[in-house]
Amino acid sequence: MSELTIESVKARWNEVLDALLESDRIAWLAFFDARIVSVAAGIITISFSDVSKLGGDHNFRMARNPKYLLLLQAKIESIFGQPFEVLEI
């Protein structure tokens, strides 16, 4: 199993989002605006901070159904061929 870089994950992130959209549109809506912050040791860290859009953080982690995070992780595994935990900051 090869170590993925942030660049390689970013290059294929739209594939992950497209796969998510095919399975569950609400899950796609929950994550389509996430930014990849880092990729290391089996963890992809995402953030919803974008000062150009809402002037700060717009992460609704507390309101998001946990099954969406599991579905996102499953789609990441299907695209990259290895499991990743997704950490939201």
C-alpha cells in the first residue's frame, strides 16, 4: 500500500465527490465544500474554512449525520484502494 500525498488526493477529490453524489446527494452536499488540509498516516484532514465565501468556518459537523462521514470514507477507500479516516477541523 503506497503512501498518498495531498497533491494526489486533491487531484482525484472530484472522483470521490462524484461517487458520493451517485450514492447520496445529501452526503455530497455535506462535504462538497470541504477543503483538504493534509494527508498523512491514513488520515485525510478536511476543513470548511473559506474566508472568501462566508468570512470564516462553516462546518456543520455537529448537525451532520455521522453516516455521511462513513459513506465519504467508504468512497475514499473505493477510489484510492486503501482505507482513510477523515478528520474534520
